[in-house]
Amino acid sequence: MAKNLQKDKSANAPLETLKPTVEPKPELSQKKQPSYWIRLAVFLVPLIVSEIMFLAVGRIWNAVIFPIAWIGFFYFQMKRGGWNVFKP
């Protein structure tokens, strides 16, 4: 059967038909960014709540380490995704 396909010239598809024909959706690239205050709240509210919880139970070491980890997490997420939390 493989020999029959090699002999048949119509079995070879031109290169143009092998290229993917997927076009990007315009609504994905033109997606509206959330407002400045929502982005700032996503960053600050969990940080403030966790600090209050750590200090209320006397976990001083965790209250010091968590903001460093939180800021580092958001920094790498912004760098990876191109989403700047503080950009107005």
C-alpha cells in the first residue's frame, strides 16, 4: 500500500495545505484590563488580612516572611504574564 501512495502523485499534499489555518481571536488580544483599584485590591487585601491573622496569633516570624514571599510571587507572575498590578 505504501508503494501505491508513492506512485500516486495526487497523494502528496502541497505545503500550503499543511500549514495551520488557525487565526487568533481578536477578543482575546483586546481583552479589557480590570481597573486600577481592583488590581491593587487583589494584591493588598490578602496581604493585609494575612498579616492581621499572623500578628493576632503571635506568629511574628510568619508575619515577616509572608510579605516577602507574597511580593516575590506577584513579581514573578507579572514578569511571566506581562500583567503589571501597579500600572494605572
